Amino acid sequence: MAHKRTFQSVPDKPEQSHGYEQEKETVNTDEYKRAIEEAFRSNEAQLQAALQLAEVNYAQLERTKSQLRAIIDASQEAMLFLSPDGRPLKVNMRFTDFSGLDDTTVLSQSADQLTALLKGLFVDAALLDRSLTWDTTDQEHIFREQQVQVGPERREFDFASLPVMNVDQLYVWHDATQEREVDRMKSGFVSMVSHELRTPLTSIKGYVDLILTDETVGELTELQREFLGIVRNNARRLVSLVNDLLDLSRMESGKIELQRKPFDITLLIRELLPSFQPGWDARRQTFTLHLPEKAPKVLGDADRVMQILSNLLSNAHKYTPDEGHIDLSVEIAEPIARVQITDSGVGLSTEEQARLFTPFYRAHNPTTEAVGGTGLGLVITRSLVEMQGGEMQVSSKPGHGSTFRFTLPLAPCPRSGAFNVPTGDPTGQAYPGSR
């Protein structure tokens, strides 16, 4: 007998698994939503904090801008900011006061319109035009000039520029009207007083010299000669001081006139040296002269070059100790002649050299203070050198003497146009009578 097999129904497992996956997916979706919401709230809080910080920074920036604006407006200098293409970006209140133009009018101008507007206010319109023209490739557009304003009223300015972060350009006008007027009054006063002093001093010196040298005046005792000698020396010092003050006054006012002609500088030096020989002998100082074999001709004012050499040799004599040495040389370095005076004197520090050409400045050391002087000689000397197209330099070291150098242009030959340059090497020689 055959057996019948019986099959029993078994629950389908995949159906149970599908329900579980749906439940798991629902749980994951809720967690994801909560995470998204949490992240959103966190980002929103960060954004709010960032916005609050931005508001604080903006308020601080506005306060800083207001403070800077107040500082700029309170300045006594007129200020104009230009963009690289020449457009006005900002002006301060002093600029509007000086120009008579309100800031709205100025800032609405193009570069060309602004230049044309400002050029009508100044005497030297070409200078202003050049000064306001620049571009971003000009990294060193820095200058300092003098300008005279004619409208709306006359003023004298120191005009300067300064780059701002290599993007904009700042122009500054400093009103120097009162300062220049005071300088003119000072120069006029010094000139007037110097002229009034020079006449009686010249008379005093002349009569003292007459008494000391003219036998018809009568015999003098040794004591009288000593006293009159003191009077003469001090009269000479006063005359020298008055002449220095007059020269300085003329230089500041531009009234010194030079008679520049070709002349033999070696001949001039030989004419000058005998006046210094007694002083060198009295202090046992040695002097050496180095001149080219053939005399070069320089272009300059011979009288003023004589004054330059006298001042430098006098200083070398005064600040060199007894038995010291002084050296003078002339060299040719076409197209100039270079004159050099070296001494074995007290020397100068770096700080003293930096102020050496300041009017009335004198180095602070016992030797210098013991020697009389006004501190004007070197100022006048350098000015006279520069007025004749030359340059002046100094090198020195405390306790090791000083060297002063100045140059003068060589005079061109009348026919060829070449310079009067001698042939041969410089020769060193001791000046006759020197030790």
C-alpha cells in the first residue's frame, strides 16, 4: 500500500523581514530629521553670533572713521586724496577753507576738471599739473615743493605728497605764509643791523691800525700797544661776524650775485697761503700742498672761492693742536676739480657731522668751545660751493682729524669746448716756509 505524503505550511520568513526593515527605516528617518534640525539650530546660532559680531565691528569701524575724519578735519594742513586715475576721493575742511570750494564740488570733478579748477588758484600752474599726474607704477611719487596761492587770497604753501598703501595718493598743503613773513622780517632786521654795525666797526678797526702803525701819531708804550692789539683783534672778530651775518642774510633772500669766470685755482691758492703762514709758524704746525703739474682753470667766482678756502683753512688751523699737520690738495676728475683739506685735529663724531652745516651749531668739546666762532662759517661755505655748481663733503673721526672736500666745475676751452684739464700727475710739495 502506497503511503501519501503530507506537506505542512511554513510561514514565509521574507515577509516577516520586510516589516522589520520598514520599522528600522522609520527609526533612521526620525533620527536623521532630528540631526538635521539640531545642525540647523546650531548653524542658526552661529550665524546670529556672526551677525552680532559683524554689527559690533561695523559700529567700531564707523566710530574709527568718525574719529579719523575729526582728526583730519582738525588738521591745520589742507589734504586731498586722489585715486590712481586722478579722481578726488576725499578732502578735509582745511582744504575747502583754503580753496574756497566745498567738498561736494571738489568730489564731483573728474581728474582733468579738478586739475583745471586748482591750477587757477596757484601762481605756478605747471608745477601743480606735474605734481598731480601720477600712476600706480610710480611707487615713489613723493615730493616737497613750495607753492604760492593767488586765490581766493594770497598764501605761501609747503606742498608735499605721500603714497597711501600704494593705492591712493595724499597731497598736503601746509600754510607757511606767516613763517615766511617772519623769516623775511628776520633777514631784513639782520641785514639792517649788520650794515649799521659794519660802518662804525670798520672805522674803529681803521683808526686802531693807524695808531699802531703810523709813527706820526706818537710813541706808544708796550702796555698801550697790548691794549690796542686786543681792541684790533676783537674789532676784526666783530667785522667777521657782521660779514657772516650779511652773507647768510643775502643767501636766504637770494640776493648774492656771483661773478663766475674761468680762473687759475692754483694761483689763487698760492696767493692765499702767505696770510696763514704766521699762524702755522706760531703753533709749529706743518702744511703740505699738492697741486697738479699744470694749472687747471675752474669756472667760479674767484673772490668767493677765496672765501671758501679761507674758511676751511682757518678751521683746520684753529682745531689742529700745536705741531699738528694740515694738507691741501687739488685733483682733476673731469669735468670737475676736487679740492681737499685734511687736518690732524680734534675730529668730529657722526652726530656732530650730521649737524655741522646747521646755522649757529658748534661741536660740543673742550677744544671747540675754547676757540671762538659763531657756527656760520661752514654753512656759508657749503652754500657758496653749491651756488657755483659744486658739492661739499666731510669725513671725520674723533681724535683723528677731519677732511673737507669740495668740487668746482672745470672751465671749458673757448675753442674746442673740451675742459681745461692738465696733463701729468699731481705732485706733492711742502709750501715754502712750512715745517
